[in-house]
Amino acid sequence: MKEELETILRIMRCLRMKPNYSELSRRYGLTRQTISKYDKGYKKKRTRRRGSKLDKYREEIREKVNLPGATITGVYKYFYNKDNSIGRRSNFDQYVRKHKLLEKDKFECHPRYETEPGYQLQFDFKEDIVMTSKRGEEIKFNILTTTLGYSRMHKFTYSKSKTREDVIRCLIEAFEYYGGVPKELLTDNMSSIIDVKSQKVNEEIRQFSKDFNFKMRTCRARSPETKGKVESANRFLKRLIPYNNEFKDEEELKEIIERITMEVNNEVNQSTLMRPIALFEQERRYLSPLPNKEVIESYLNYMKVLKVSKESLIYYKGKRYSVSPKYINKTVKVRESKGKLYIYFNKELISIHKLSSSQGINYRELDYVEALKSRLKNIGEREIEKIALKNLEILNNLKV
């Protein structure tokens, strides 16, 4: 339009005709002042394009933003740490959009995937959670989350560590909670499941799957959406946050986790629009039965790894049991059998305790006397034994 106006004005100047600014204003929708400027030879100045400090990184930015799982924020932080002169995050976003560096059309489609009742259970560890009790005790733990694919019935299982034995124990607890075993279990390539060298399910887990009659399957690398149901369930664990500094001890923390499990299973699921507990009533009858008690017990009677505290105690199933103070801060292994707890250090049996049902702290007299001797060095042995007997009597009266 402006080119046409400029042409007409140029012709009129050549013919020495006076332009009618009012008429041209109505025809081209411009003010008389603007037409006057063009008639006097006005030319819009071309703005000089200034280069961006991001130009030298353009191809590298394209590569980084299209990496699987990469976020714009993460990529911006990467380049800002490399060169803090690149400017603000908003400028970075604008640069990526302007030059179309994010190849959206290459993103994979992930359609919803539903499973038949009793077919699949997804599981995953929520790792290295740290919470503090009312007493100021810092507790570090993990939670194995299991979710049945059809009903979205969840089970959150507390675990101090995440070894292969822990995975097996937590899964058995989940099977017992559900009252049966699904046909398939799906998880990611966690090291306790997969052998590093062969990248296949390790022999112990393979045998476990045979004994409990299920197939173990791992999702594709860098594809957490494959087990999206359990990833969604992990978000519910944010409900633990308000309980920080509000629980008495580890046992109460476990009770809170059980309560959250019940709450989640009784709330309407956004995908199914039904409560998991209601759909589970349909799914329950499609689960395979658990193996016999002997098979289950054979997997639970494993050697558990524990650390000896500065009180010369180990923590096992909510109770504390003593060892010699020379093992403080060292790692021991324990095995439960026929109502007794066997404690080993480097394959050497160092202590045996009768499992307690009510007493929270269980010191052997020999261990306690030895612990006192290491602290009360200026007191005679007989006096230490008297102090030990008196304190043990008090401790023995403490019930949980």
C-alpha cells in the first residue's frame, strides 16, 4: 500500500501536479500529515539488526534443549553457568522460540495405556527421604511405591535401605496387602534388579518371580512415562511434608505412611474417576494366589544390614538390641530365626538376643558394662557393675 502511494506521489511530482492530501488520506487510511511526509521524500530508516550473545551457542542450544528429558530451565542454567553474560531467562526463552530451536514435532506421543484386572503392578523406590522427629532425630529412609495398573490400588512400604533383599521384602508385603500376585511387574532399571554387566534381570530376582508366579519387566531407558501410574502415586508422598518435626519416632512415622496409603486408596482417582478401593474389589479376584508359607519365609529370613549406634545398639523391627561397644559405627548383619535375633560381624556371630515384644531397649549386661567402662574410666570395676545393674533395671521397666 505504501509503495503504491509513493508511486502515485512520484508521478504527480513529475507531472507537477499538486496532490490532494484529503483524498489520498481517505483512500489509503493514513493521516494528511503522513501523506505530506511521503510527498516530501520521507523514507523509513532501516533498523540495524543487533546480534545476540546467544548466537554463538545457537547449535549447542538446539542440541541441549532436544535431549530426552531436558527442560528449558535446566538448559538455561547450563549456559548461564558457562557464560553469565547471556542475559535473563526470559530472553533465553524468546531466543529459543524465535529461532525454533525446540523441535516439538520430534517428541514422541505417549497414549494412555490401560491394563486388564490383575495383569500389571508397577513399582518404584522414592529414595533418600529425610525427616526429623519431635526429638530432633534425623531419619533417612526410602519408600517402595506399588500400584496395581487397573484399580490404581497403592501400597507405600517403608524401608531403611534399598538393597535387593529390601525390594523382595517390600514386594512380598505388597502382595500380602493385595492378597495376591499380578501376572506382571514393571519397574525401571534399578541396580538391585538388573545386573550391571549383562543388563538383564539378575538370577535372584528371576527365581523370585518364578516362585511367586509373575513376569518381571523393565521399562525402556529414559522412558519414565511407561510406568506413569506409579510415578503419579509418588506425588502423594508429598503429603509427608507437613509431618516433619511432628512425629515421635520411626514407628509413628510408619503409621503415618500407612494412614496416607489408606487415604489415597479411598480418594477418587483422576484417571478412572473411581476410588481405587472400589475398583480393587473387581481386580482382587484376578490376582494369582500367594505361594505357600515356607516359600515366603525362605525369602524373608535373609541377612539384614544394620549400623551400630553410638549407644552400642542396633534398631530392628521397632526395638533396639545391644552389641559390644567395639562395633560402634560399624556395619553388622542380622538374621531372625525361631524368636531369636542373631547378629554377625564379618561372618562372626557376635550376639544373640531373644526377640522382644514390649521392651524397647534390650541390653545384654556384658555389653552394657563394657560400654560404661569405656566412659567411666576413673571408677572401679565393681562400682561400674553396680551402676550397670541399677540402670539396666530401669531400662528393663521401660515398655513400648
